[in-house]
Amino acid sequence: MRKRVVRLALSTLLLTLSFRVEAQQAEKVFRIGVLVAPSASYISYRLEAFRQRLHELRYVERKNVVIEYRYAEGRLDRLPNLAAELVALNVDVIVTVGPAIKIAMKASSTIPIVTAGASDPVGDGLVSSLARPGGNITGLSLRFPELDRKRLELLREAFPKVARVALLWAPTSERATPARIDVEAEAKALRLELLSLEVRSLEDLDSALARAKRERAQALIVNSDPRINMQLRQILDFTEKNRLPAIYAASEFVEAGGLMSYGPNYRDLFRRAAEFVDKILKGTKPADIPFEQPTKLELVINLRTAKQIGVTIPPEMLMWADQVIK
């Protein structure tokens, strides 16, 4: 009888302790910092995908997670101060992408960092190995050196009479210039003249587009960078007014009225970034989480825009497309 009472008492005690632990865990509110170079309006679709995936993983804003957003509005010089703000808030993890990655790493060597897309983590010196990051950063790698080359090929495939193509790009790392040189080599192989339009600041876009018009570019390749993405509407208005076929790095341009895009699905990248955050908040160190790379690149075509600027997309290309906006 006494043993039965003791066992019952122990069971009750363990159950009580278990409830207390669960209650403490339930009361824990994680703080996630988001540091991005573009504006909230441009990146809203991607961040919505991030929040949705967090919700699916049972994180509810203002209940067990708080997200602190910091946007540089395309002004890269603002990033260090914004990163310092997140560090001062003692966030549990920082989510970032593009040129903001190195700024976040300089701001803290201890706060875990998840990138929703680093162009070349090893080549840019973020980590020594994708499989074993070893530091305070992990996430998605976008090491696709052939992307601009492929976009050039797609333009040539769609518009075989095009002879002069303008490349709108912004240097973001040591690897940006070699990538441009690679595109120039491909243009030469395809017997295309490539006009390099470099955008180092938001103010450079006007002169870059004016040069494209002055030198009679017949098509346009638009790279993804905050200094370019922030001016999406201006670029789309330019291509529409000049009836210029263009291919973009991000599908947001096509959804807003651009002709076509080829690249990774950035919304999916932000969904996957949420899964990295979940692992870290549950105790896994970023040093032990290997970088991942998207396995699929998507071709998106806007037929309404094709009709508007007076061009025809080959039927076989429409068959290859992952999404066709009609």
C-alpha cells in the first residue's frame, strides 16, 4: 500500500514538473530580426512566404515570436546601422539576403544568421564549406554562375533577330565582375553585342537606361540587386515605352508587367529559410546546418506584355515555361 502511495506521489510530481516545463516553453517568445536591402513593398511577397511557413511550423506572431524588420530602401550605406539595431535588440536569429549578409556578419559573430540566398557563400568568403559552415551563418546558396549566360541564350532563342543586348547589373561582390565577363564571352560566342550598364547607386539608373536607348539596345537582361529592384516600375515603364523585350532575374518583375524571368523561386527560398530558423530556435547551431541549394530554376513568361510590346514568344518556349501569365 505504502509503495503504491509513493509511486502515485512520484507520478504526480513528475506530471506537475512536466506541465511546468511545458508552460515555461510556451511562454518563451523568440525574437527574429529581418535585415534586407530593398524596400518593404518590393520584398513583401517573399516575407509573406517566410511568415506563412513559420506559422505552419507553429510560430505565431505576438504569441511565441516577434519579428523585427529593418529595410534599407535600396540604400546599402544604411545597412550597418540597421544591423546594429537588431544586435542591440538581442534577437535570437537574423534572417537576411544579398548584400546585407556580410553586414550582418560584421555586426555579430555570435547571433545565428540565416540567409535566404547568398550568391556564392564559399567564393565570397562567408564560409569555408557549404557542408560544414562552421560559423554563425547558414541558409541557401545561389551559386549559379551560368544564370546570366542562360538568360542571354533564352533571349536569343525567343528573338533570333536581336543583335545588341544590354546587361543591367550592379556590382555586389568580388564575383560580380567575373560573372559579367562570362556573359560577355557567351555574347561573343552567340555573335551578340553586349552593352554593359553598371548601376552602383539608385541615381545611376537614369543614365544607364538613357545609354541603352542612345546606343539602340534591342533587348535587356536585368540582374537582381536592391539598387535595381527598388526601381522596378521605372524599368518596366522604360521597356514598355521603348517596346524592348527583357528578361529578369526575379519573377516579381514579370508579375508586375515584365516580359519574362529565369531564376530560382525566391518565395520558396524564404519558405525554406523559415525551416532553418526553426532548427536554430530549437537548439541546432548554424555551424552544424549545411547550406542548401535550390534544385529548380523557373522560366516565367507574361503573354499580356508580349502582346503589348508587339513581340511573339515561340510556342516551344511557352511549353518549357513553368508559368505563363495570359
